[in-house]
Amino acid sequence: MESKSVEILAMRRAFLQASDDLSADLIIEESLRTFNEARFLEKIEESLVNKNEEMFNHYMELLNDVKN
């Protein structure tokens, strides 16, 4: 019986660790997406100020990729 309890605790520990890892990955992914979105918006604004259509199109494409 004790062996079964130890096995269940080990499985529970493994599940919780996997859950924590997944949560951390999701937080990092969302943080990077938010950072990149802000950076691309700054570059888009810069391209509008400089009237640089090529730069504008490039960063709009990157922004659209980040949002999708």
C-alpha cells in the first residue's frame, strides 16, 4: 500500500511540475508577443514619420504575424 502511495505522490509531483513548466512557457510567450508588438508599432510610427513605405510594409507584416 505504501508503495502505491509513493507512486501516486511521484505522479502528482510530475504532473504539477509539467503544469508549472507549461504556465511559465505561456507567460514568456505572451511577454515576448507584447514586447514585439510594441516594438513593431514604434517602428511603424517611425516609418510614417520618415515616409518610408518599404519599412512600413515590413513592420506591418511582422505586426500582423505577431497578432495571428
